[in-house]
Amino acid sequence: MGAAGAQAVAAALAARRCPLTELRLQYNPLGTEGVVALARALERNAGLRVLKLRGCGAADAGGLALAQALGVNRSLASLGLENNELTLLCTRAAASAFDPDGMLRFRARLLATPPASPVPTAFWAAGFSFSAGALLREVPYDPHLPFLFFGE
């Protein structure tokens, strides 16, 4: 699927009652044009929870359009953009997540529709530890970091 296919999918995503909750388009040559079309659709979509765009040929314009869409969209919980042509320009668009001390903080977002069951996530907090025990085997603690903790 290329940019034209992404535009067709974006039209479906933007529909008022789009039933999709996951969209995995990894390694499709969508290019920036296709990713921008998907981002514009995300601004109107209220149900998509997972969007995977690994290796789709997105450049900064696509990343910036997605950053803008995330400011509006309240349902997306997972976005994969690995192996694209994004630079630090896109990182600056997400810089509002950092506090004045330069620490990344996560802020709560209300979902349009509450999930029926717990949703796996990449982030962990002691007060919300509902992960499988394999997590510690797959992602062990880094012994070279000093003890860091921000209390709730």
C-alpha cells in the first residue's frame, strides 16, 4: 500500500463511526503524504487505540502532523514510528511533555471509551503494577543508572 492507499484508509478512519481499534501498516511505503493523511484522520477519529507505522518512509512533515493530531485525539494509546526518517524537529514537537527540569512526565488522558480490560503499555509505575513477570526478564533494570524516583 502506498500514499493513495493510506488516503483511502484515512477517509475510513475519519468516518464518524469507524469500528477500527487497531491499524498496523508497518513497512508499507506510505511516505510522508500517506502519514499526513492518516494524521489528519486521527484528529477526527474517536476509536483507534493502536497505530503502527514502523518503516513507512515518514519524514518530519508526517511526524509533525501526527504530533498535532495527538493533541486532539483522545483514544490513541500506542503509536509506533520506529525506522522512519524523523529528525529532532519532531522531538521538539513533543517537548511539551517535559517539565522545566528536563524530566519526561506522563500526564493522564481521558479515553473516549473505557477499555473492557487492562491495556498493555510500555510504561510502568509501582502503584499501577499489573504487568506480567516476564517484563523484568525482557527489560531488566539498568545497574548503571543512579537511583531515580519522583514520588506521586
